[in-house]
Amino acid sequence: MTGVPGREAAERRRQVAVRRERVIERGRQRREASRARQAANIDRARRERQVTLVDLVDRLLDGGVVIHGDITLAVADVDLLYVGLRALVSSVEAMEREFGVSLSARGDSLSASAT
């Protein structure tokens, strides 16, 4: 034995306490870094979602979209109510370009009724 048993045990306890504090501090740093990454990811997702939503609406209006749906309300296999939905969502410019229909105020049909 090189030293006093009580001092060796106290030294081991001190070393264990120091290691425990290091582990706790590393865990705290990892949690803080994780929270910062999560906040950055949330901010980036919010920004991208807004840009994506604008792009999506622009694409829908530029190309046009047809919404089609049917709803049937039935009780005991007896149809009581039927609702059919058909809608075309498009910009005026896309309608004029794709279908050759003049819908703007420049068109003959609209300019004649405006006067």
C-alpha cells in the first residue's frame, strides 16, 4: 500500500464525482445543442413551407386544377342525398392561354358590356 486507506477512498470518491460532473455537463451541452438544432430546423421548415405554399398556389393557378367529388348520404342502403362537386380553379391568364377564351377586360365580350 502506498498511502492511507481513508485518503485513497476519499481520492477515488473525488475522482468519481469529477467524472460524474463531466458526464452531466456533456449531457447538458448535448441537450442545448439539440434544442438549438431543433429550433433552427423549425424555423427553416416554416420558411420553406411559406415559399412552398406560394409556389404551389402559383403552379395551381398557372396550370389550372379541376376538383371533382361526390358525396352520397345513405341510410339502410337507401340513398337520401347526393351532392356532386366539380370546380375549375385557374388564373384568367392560364384560361386565355390554354382554352383560347378571352376573359379579360380586353376581350370583345367584356369590353362591349362595360360600355
